[in-house]
Amino acid sequence: MTSDRRFRPGPVEDGSRAARHNAGVDEHRSLPEAIRLRRLSTPELSPEATVAIRAMLDAAFGNDEEERFTDHDWEHAIGGLHVVLDIDGTIVSHASVVERILEVDGRPLRTGYVEAVATAPAEQARGYGTLVMREITADIHARFELGGLGTGSHHFYERLGWRTWRGPSSVRTPDGDHRTPDDDGYIMVLRTPSTPAGLDETTPISCDWRAGDVW
């Protein structure tokens, strides 16, 4: 999510909900030499790394009741691939991608959904969020039919090839589809080599239900 709207791609450097979702959108500056960028599955995260990532996410999203990073947000972020950036052993930026099924005009698409994008407040605006998201974007290109995320930080993701979905959104539940109008205009997608030809970004899009923020 991004912390600007309760989406969870988050403080990459902007502290917003996109991709819990994104906190902290960045501009490039000179990067220190002692940077390490790792791709880890959830089981490969050590207990220490998990604690450090959660603490960084909590700091990046802040304490506002509407924007803070919740346990549901963390549950949404695990079970897939984590990209973790650390400097001298301290984790300063993170994003994850998990598999979901988004349906476009009723057609199910295997989607890499971005979650928990954030950079530590003291390290924002240094390009770390961009480095992390480039890795996430490359992974989605390689493995999924579509990429998806929710955010209010459109410009940050547009630079990396993401596009705003312009059609109506909804969530699929056991008792039918329910519109999610508050999310319209805040959902972004990434086309990949496996994306069906002729995908129309003005048609209806839906996600599977989950506890917490559904998008």
C-alpha cells in the first residue's frame, strides 16, 4: 500500500499506501558504496530481518490511524518475494510482490501484486526506493501476466512503466462482486510479455477478497 491513501506500496520515499503500498518516493542522489540489494522469499527472511523490516515500515508509514502500517498489511506482504536494501547491514528499503488473481472484464490474470514499499524516513529521497522497485518490476515481468498495486504516488511508478487503471474496480466475495469506488483511479498495472494482447485499461477490474485493505 502507499501511506498517502491507505494503500500498501508505501514509503518508498513517500510514506504512502501503495505498493502498504508505498511510503517515500525518491529522487536519485549519489549512492553509498556499502549497499546490498537482496531478493528473498518469505521463508528466507531471518527473524532479525523480519523485525527490522517491520520496524522500518512502522516508522515510514507513521502513527496516523488511517495511514499506519497494520498487521493485515504485513500479512498481505508475505508469502512471495521480498526485495531488501541494506546499508552497512541496516535495512533501509523494502518491497514485496505476492501472487494474486485480478480479473479484467471477467478474465482471470495471474498477477504480481506489490506490497509494503517503503524507505526509512532518514534515508528517503536517495534513490533506494527506485532500486528496490526496479527489482520488483523485473520479477513481475519475468513471472506474471500482469503487475498490480494501489497507490496515490502515481508519478513514482509511472517512471518505471506502470499505468493507472481507468476502469471501475470491485472485489470478489462469496456473495458476489462488490464495487470499490474509493479505489478507482488509485490502482496501477504493469504490462508484461505475458499480458494478453488488447488489454483494455478502461474495462472493469476486480481483486480477490482479503481481510484489511482489499486493494
